[in-house]
Amino acid sequence: QNAIRLPDVHQMLEKLALLEAAQKRLHGDEGPTSGADFGLIQIVGKMHRQLTPDLNGMTSAHGEIRNLIQENRTALLHLASGKDEQMTIDIIAMLFEFIVNDGLVPADVRAQLGRWQFIVLQLALSDESLLTDDRHPARLLMNRIASVALSLTSIESSREQFDIELARVVKTLLRYDSEVPDLFSRILARFETFIVRMFRSTDPNVRLTIKAIGEAEIRSLRFLRGREQMTKELSGLLVESYFQTFLENDWVKAICIADGLDARMARRFRLLVPDLLWSLLPKMLEEDREQLSSMLSGMLGNLRQGLELLAWSPSKQKNFLDWLANAHAKALRETAISTSNNSLFEMHERFERFTDESDGVSSESIAERETCFHAFLRGYLNELKLPVEILDRVSHDEPVSEYGTIQLTDEIHLNAGAENAQNLLCGMAIDMYFEKRLNRGCVAWVNANLNNVIVRFDQQAYPMIINTTVLNQMFSSGRARFVEDDPIFDRAIHSLLQSADAMDRDSLATSV
């Protein structure tokens, strides 16, 4: 009863023709044109802009989401110029029959997607790749909207922002038609930016977790670079192994933490290294002894500040400071001439690259970088008092058969493994089995190098950080899956093909 009748379409075309003729006369162009001068592509574009109902009008009297193309099929087929255009009309009508009835996506979102019917038909009439290219911008935009809507079914805090943005997307589409260059590409880029910002802003725990990951990456890179520089500068010096280990690991770590808090503090910690090394050399001259005495208070103050940043226990701090006091006493007692650089100035010259933070490239292995990153990440999460779990290994204590709650098809198994990390996008719904139960989650953030993702789970206040290598192992073993096997547009195409195959089989059986 809400369908556009064939006379209505012709009446609209005549009005549009008169309006276009008036505009042309106004600009000195040629006179009137008839409605017959409009091709089907232009007609559908104008139907999209002028005859698409509002959101409330997308629901029929029976509570079903309307298939606008099916309702107006007679008028559209009458206006088609050949069998190809007629076939395209029927294909898009059938695709939207599946889309508007897709049970995975909330009904109000399907209704908004249903308002795209005329513009998608217009696009299909002019661009065959819409139906053949799964990377077509129009398909990607519809798929992303439906996927994010699915993931938000359990995260109500973000749904209001999403609905506002979806309404803005549809409003933009209704203002134009598919002949506008790069229309869908531009809207898709803006939507992707919105999704990343939405998940970052609506949950303060996600925002803090992202901050922790970023800070841990910075600290771990600084640590590996600093340790490499420290080891290089210590080469050739006679330094006790206990103290060398402290400088290369603990003190470099303290410097990295200080870098993120106060640049002046980090600078003091760096300059302390040549001071400490010089303080442990034998003091043959009285002026050196006096200089050491004047420096001790400042050195110990900086040391204690650094040990506090490392969260060393009081007993561990006392043991180290006791060792240092004994080493200083030994340096004051020794009378042998040291073969090392013996002046404070020369020691500072030796460590100039380190104290000036000259760039260096870490040669550590990937495994060591990951270990270092997770150590800094846990430390920074403790600083923030953020009880976020880090999943950086898969427990193999339980057999895979215990994870039978997730049923994976052979096709999904073929796609599991390293490819899954490449497919991860913010806003994707994901099922994971851990702690002996199935957990429905949503990818809230993916870092640029795809090493870690943040996932929000139903009924959990804090998100989880998951290493993508571990996540790939969980995909491969059946412990994780994407909630959607295929995005909504692809699901509609597959359903259409399956229906066509079924009709062929029925037809063949009838003929036999």
C-alpha cells in the first residue's frame, strides 16, 4: 500500500523535466526536455533523493521492513531499457530482501540500510563491480555499519553515538546519488574515523588501556636502545658483573620510566651513570676524594629516586646501597693505579652518546622485544592501578575438545591463523573461549603494527589485551571465531546464490 505507483514516477519525471528546463533557460541553455530524456540510472537517483521514506516510513503495517525495490518493481521494469537492467533490478531487490531480514543485525539498523535501496540499485546499474568486488566502497560501508551494530548489541553505552552517526551517514547519502565521485569512499573513511574515536571515548578503561600500551611500547623501545648503548659504552671497562647487570637492566629501565614522567629527571639519571662509574674507581688524589665526598649526597638521592620508580622493596634497596657503600670504601682504600679513564671529565666524555640520548637501533630479537614490552606494560598498568588482564599465551592444559561450544566450519579453519590478525578491525564482534566458558566480545582497538588488540567483553568492567599471535592460535584451535562468518552484503549474495541453486535443483527434479 506504500508502493510508488507507475503514474507517480511519470509525474515526478515531468516535474523534474520542467524544473530542469527552467534552470537551463535561466542560464541561457537549450529549452525544455521531456521525461523520456532521463535514463533509468538518473531516474533511480532522483527516486533515491526524493522518494525514499523516513525511518518511520520504512516499516510496513505488518511491522516488516519494506523492500522498496520490490514494491516498485513494475514501475522500474517498465522504465528499464533492456533485459540487463531488468535483471539488475531483480537482483538488487532480492539482495535487499535478505539484508532487511538479516537476523544478526538490529531491526532499526536494517531499516536504515533499507533506505539505501535506490542508491545501491543506481550504483549497480552503472557499476558491475558492486556485485563482484568484495572491496567495493559501498559494500565495505554497509558491511562495516552492520558489523559494528552487531557488536554493539551488548554495549549499550556506545549505541547512542552510533545511531547518531548512522543517521548522519544516511542523511548524506540522501542528499546525493551514486554519480557523485568517490561518495562512498569518503563516507567510509569518515565512518572508520568515527568508530575508532567512539570506542576510545565511551569507555574510560579502554582509553586508559590504549594509553598504557602506547607508553609500554615507547618505554620498551627506549629500554632496548638504552641497554644496547649502555653495553657498548661499558665495553672495555672493569666493572663488577653485579653492578654491570644493574646498569644495563635496572637503571636503564628506571631511565625509561623517568622519560615518560619528567625529562629533567631522566637527564639526571643518565648523567648519574658516568658519575657512579667514576666514583668506584680508586681515588689516588685528595682532590678526587673531596670531589667524591661532595657528590655522594646528590648521587644517593638520584639513586633512591630511581629505585622507587623501579618499585624495589626497602630490603632490596638497602642491599644495593650497602653494596655501593662498600664499593666506595674500597675505592678510597685502594692505592693501585687504575688502567681505566681515571678522571670524571673523561668518564663523561666516554658516555656522551648515552647521556645525550643519541639515536641507536636495537638489534634484539622479536621475542625479546615482546617480552620487554609485556614487562613494561604490566608495570605501567600497575602504576595506573588498572586491573586489565593480558592474554599473551595460550594454556594447553585443557584439550581442544573442551572448547566444543564454538563450532568452526572447514572454510573458517582455512581462514584461521595469521590471516585473522590482518582481518581485525575496530568494532568487530568476536567469540572467545576462556575460563571454561564462552565469552562474546567486541574488538575495541587494534594497534597499528597488529601486535595487540583490546577486546571488551559482556558484563566485564575492564577490557582485555590480547596478543595477536595468541589470538591466531585460538582461531586455529577453535577457541575463537568471528561472530560473522561473512559480512551482511556477502551473506545476502551467498543466500541469493543458494536460493538460485535450490530453484535449479527443484526445476531439474520436476523435469525428470
